Amino acid sequence: MKLPLTEYIEHAMDQGVYDKLPEGTFVGRIPGCLGVIAFGETLPACEKELRSALEDWLLVGLKLGHELPVIGGIDLNTVPENESVEAS
């Protein structure tokens, strides 16, 4: 069984959009994940950088309590029933 965060990342990466730039490098982004963008000399390098950017974006978003998009039916904004929410 995969963890929800792992599944979320996999679904988000499946939505990745890549373009080849005029100089031959690549740019990738994930629609709905504002600011998640990466560049690479090759498509595999761009994919690797995009995954890293997504992971960093998610960690910061979770830590700061940002509203994250629901991807693949996974909502990381909900608090599991067995955990309580601390008052700020």
C-alpha cells in the first residue's frame, strides 16, 4: 500500500506538461500546482528536476498550511481523524 503523499506525487507527475525550448533544453510544469516548474538539458533531467520541485513545493505548502490542489482524488488538506488540529 502506498502512502497518500507518494500517490499524490505520482498522480501530479502524470499530469506534467513538457515543452522543448528553441535552444534544445526542456521545461516542465504541473498544471494546478502554481510555481512548480523545472528546466533540464534532457527530458529525463527535466522530469527529475520537476519531481524535486514538486516535493519541495509540497513540503513547504504542508508546513505553512497552504491550500493544496486535490490531485488524483487525494486531498492533502484534510486532517486524519486520529490527529487533532492545534490552535495557532
